Amino acid sequence: MTESSSLKRASKDNSALKVVGQLKQDILTGFFKPGEKLKMTRLKERYQLGVSPLREALSQLLIEQLVVVENQRGFKVHPISREEMLDIYQTRAQIESLCVGLAIERGDDEWEAGIIAAAHKMRKFGAQVDKDPQEWERRHQAFHTAIAVGCQSPALLHVRRSLYEKASRYRNLWLKKNMADSSVFDTNQQEHDALIEALMSRDSKQAKAIIEQHLLSPSKALDENPKLLDQKNSG
């Protein structure tokens, strides 16, 4: 392979890698709806890339189960369903509980300080949650990640991250519907405060119970309002 062809290949790989992140974010945040056809003309216009890197990106997201192949006619966003939502959230709650238990055993003073700092950043943005729910969600996820990293298990954290991404599309439906409601937001914050108290006192049983309930809340709310799931599948 010549130097010129190597540079072209590297550029192509970088383009595909970049668009994977962009396309994944657009799917997770709902820009592309569950079940929506991913037309090449629209993708080319949005990401300013050719067909080849786009196909590579879509193939990667196929592996991650964020897109599916539609009868050899192209790709569409992976549909959502009640069954998938419950499975993801129940599994995620168990994994998060395991992370929390190990973090309490292994976490040090620096771990505790990281939790307090992340909680502070999340609270500071709380009043603006209805204006920019995605920014609040980033801070919210950073808070929970600050807790989980104390488990000191790269393998467990990798599984956790994958489940978080799979849950994101459902969580975004819940965010749009519920987080403008001050009572829902206040309850969410109270759960955070109770969780921090349990973590700082190294009460593993209480912390694990709180985190499981906290993480399952969005799925329970969506399960009580199934129209939200049906409306987002464009088929």
C-alpha cells in the first residue's frame, strides 16, 4: 500500500469513527426516531460524508443493536418495545447495584470527593432542567458514573456503559414527559440525597436498595403510559 492510499484509508476510518459517535448520539437522543428508515440522502446531508463511511458507521451500530437491516433494503433505527425496556432496566438496576456495592467496599476519600463534586454540578443546573434536559442528563450521568467508578472493575463498567446507552432512548422519553414536573424532579433529587447519605456512611444495603428503585423509576412511569412507547415507533 502506498503512502497516499494509506492516508486515504486513515482519513476514511477517521470519518467513519467520527460519524459513529454523531449518529449514535442522534439515535439515543431521539433525533432519529425508533423504527425510522435511515435514508442515505438524509445521512449524507446531515453528516457531510459519502456512502462508504456512512455504511461502515451503520454496520458498527448494527453490532451495537441500535440499528437493524430492513429486508436488504437499507437500515432503520432499532424499534423500541415494552419488553425490551423492562429487560434493559431490570438488568441495569442489578448491574448498578453490584457496582455500588463494590464501590462502597473499595472506594476511598478521592472517590467520595468525586461524588460530592458531581452532585454539586448536577444541583447547580437543576433549575434549568426544563430548558435543557440533555445537559441535565449529562450531569446526572456524570454523578452516577462518579459513584460506579469506585467499583474499580473495567469489565463491569463496560457492561454498565452499554446498558446505559441501551436505556437512553427510553430515558429520553421519560425526561421529555416528566422532568418539567417539579414534583417528579424534587423526588428525583431527594433520592440522590438519600443515596449520597448512604454512600458516605458506607451503608451498602441501603445504597443498593435506593439505586435499584431510582433506576427503575423511568421504566415504571413509561410502563404506566404505554402510548409513549407506541407513538415513538414510526415503523
